Amino acid sequence: MKRKMKVGVLALQGDFEAHARVLDRLGVEWAYIRRAEELRGVDALILPGGESTTSLKFLEGDGFREAIRRLPAQGKPLFGTCAGAILLAQEVAGLPQPGLGLVDVAIERNAYGRQLDSAVRSGWCALKEGELEMVFIRAPRIRRVGPQVEVLGECEGEPVLVQQGNCLLATFHPELTDDTTIHRHFLELVRMRQTEKV
Amino acid sequence: MKLFQDEQWRVKVGLAEMLKGGVIMDVTNAEQARIAEQAGGCAVMALERVPADIRKEGGVARMASPKIIREIMQTVTIPVMAKVRIGHFAEAQVLEALEVDFIDESEVLTPADEENHVNKKLFRVPFVCGCRNLGEALRRIAEGAAMIRTKGEAGSGDVVEAVRHMRAIVGHMKRLTVLAKEELMQEAKRLGAPLELVEWVAEHGKLPVPNFSAGGIATPADAALVRQLGAEAIFVGSGIFKSSDPERRARAIVHANTHYNDPKAVLEASADLGEAMKGLDVRQLDEKELLQTRGR
């Protein structure tokens, strides 16, 4: 029996609505997640862009951070973009609180500079033939990639899209373009994990 | 619309998207900026005096000193915004050279041009502008604003004007969606806004840029109120650092703003907060004391 998938979008602060719009376009059911107990009903979680320091505030207490940390092991994939990627990384310099530490990469926040250095660039992506458009906004940079981590996208010679098991991490914003390649890849991962569970 | 395909425009509106669901706090020094960031503010607005003091002390209110803005930029990692006077494109050039992340062309400062606003398309730094109604909002977007906020009545601590302006904008957008296409030209004329923006709003029922609220928000319940009325994020000016316990109030407003649809969370945030800013009843103000009537 095929069960319908439902994707959670962490809606504490940031561009959660942009992710929801992409999921709508792809015809996938979704729900905004603002509390730990709301995670029970979803098969995956997207951590949107925004300010990582703000989102981290809300992960303190109520076991919220731990509840998210347990998802990948339960076969529920995570996808973080920009600030969401910062939350997923194992090593982040200058973050006031610990993040989720699920992906073996080192990330530097605001590594391109200020808003003036934000830009639409294009780069290589293993999931797509030809160039992929990538929107970088006050973006972080991946400075180290662990041996278990697969690089799926690069821009100007640096990794910008990586995956480790059930966690997908992008330093740019696929949700701000019309290209749904990355979201479709993530949903495919969610679907695979669902079939394994049945 | 052609404007929306422009890369510069997409990157500007992109940063505005990242601030959604957040609280942007007025700060006048690096120490306040640190408190705002630690409380969970998603950005800070650097200025020399908060609106309540500008109102009280009078005089010409100008762009903050670059020295203070730079200190704030060096202290926090969240985006730093700063205000310029309406129409003062040279102040905006200075802020762009300083590399602030967002510029607020603001009625809170004394206007430099009583006819014209800054041509915001000439800048690479995104702009936010205040408005009281849909016509103003669309004129500012046509000039290149990447974010719109209600004007409210800054420095009053009275939320009534922010509510009036948000209802005016949201209500007008709803009405546009039911008009026939041939009625939109007259509507554009009445609004004093470009037809293609009016058509876009009629089709989508919302603004093409994020729509935030400002001007009089002082309590967690105020935050929940304007968010439920349609604001996608909030600016809090004097409300935090003019209260008796800024740190606690900042955290409480951030909490209520994220859980704006959950009365229990707003209740939790409202308990034991100390004194809110005293505030001014907007109805007791003279017409000439109003900040919201600046700019057109």
C-alpha cells in the first residue's frame, strides 16, 4: 500500500513560504513546523534560509533540537538551505549555540561578505545536465568536506550542494528559482526511505 | 513583469524573503544590537535616536553617524539596516558605500525632498519603504523598493495606525482580485500606481515583495495582532529599548511573533514583562506631529 508523503517545513523564521510554494508546484502535501510535537506527522523536514541565530533560539528547550536530530535515523530525510545548511553542519565557527551537527562539513557563515556580495550565479550539479542557476544571499561557504560526504554541486570550484546519508545541504537557495531539480531529488530520497519502511 | 526577472532585483527581494517571520529591532549602539541579536532578532535597524526620542527632542532627524553604524556591523552577524531621509539619495549613497545590508527610506527622519523619493533602482543595496495604503506601496515598489512596511505611527507605542494601514493594504488587494480586467486601468489611475503592478496584484492578491508591519508595536500581543492581519514580519522601534526590561521584552516579542497564531504562546510571552513603553495616544497628537504623513 502506498502512503502519501507529507513534508514538514520548519517555520520559525526565514523563507519557509518559498519552500512551501515549490512543494505546492510539485503537488506534495506539506505542513509548517513550529514545535517538536508537530514533527510526528511528517516524513521529512526542510530547514529554510533565514537567520541561523534566530532559528537556533527556538531549538533550545522542549527537546526540539533532539527531535530533529533523531529524524534521519528514523528514515526521515532533512534538507537545509543556507541558514538551514548552517544548522545541519558539524562545524560552524562563531555560532552562539550548537546546531544539529549532522553533516560532516565545516561551514563559515556570511563567508562571501555582506548583502552587496549576494548574487545569482550558475554552477555544476550532478543531478542536472548543463548549468544550474544558484541564488546566493549572504551565503555561507563550505570549508571542509568529510569522507562520508558526497558533493553533488559546485560553484566556482567550491562545494555548494552536498549529501550525507539522509541529509541534503545547499548553501544557496533552490527555493528562489523556477528550477525544481534539487527539491525533486530530495523528494525522491523521501520516497525511497518510505518504501524501505513498508 | 520584466522587473521581476532582473538578477539584482531577485537578490534584493531574496534577502527580504529571508527576514520573513522575524523581528527587526531598532538599536542605537553596539550593546543594544548585541541584545537584539541574542534575543533572536533577525536584523537590526541602526539609528541615532529611537523614534520616541526624535518625537520628544525635536530638531532635524538625519541618517545615523557612520561610526555608530560601523560599530554595530562589527558587533552582530545578522543583517544591519539603516535609515535615510525621504529623497536623500546622497545619504543612501553613503550607506551603500558603508555596505549596510538594507536601507530604510524612512518618514521617521526629517524628509529631504517633499516631492520625490529616492530612485531605488540605481542602488545595489535593497530598500524598504513605509506606506499607509496600497497606492503608496505600489509607487515605492515601482521606484525599486524590495520590501514594504506599514508606516503606522512611529514612536507612539500605539498600534492603531499600523492596524489601519495593514487593513487598508490587505483589504484593497482583496478587492482588486474581484475586479474585471477592464476596471484595472481606472483603479491604477485612482491608486496613482503603474498599471502592470496593479494587474500583478489583482492576479496574485498580494504584493510582489514582502509586506511587513511597523510603527507602534510595543507588546507581544501587538506583534500577534499585526501578523494575524497579514504582516509577514515586524519592525519594533521604540517598543523594546523604551521599556523597563528591554532584554526580556525583546525575547518575548520574538517568541510571540513566531507563534502568533497560538494564544497560549502569546500569553506565555506576555507574562511578567515589566512596564511597556508609556506611549502616546495618536488621537491626542496634532496633525503636524504625525510622522506618517511624510512622503507621498
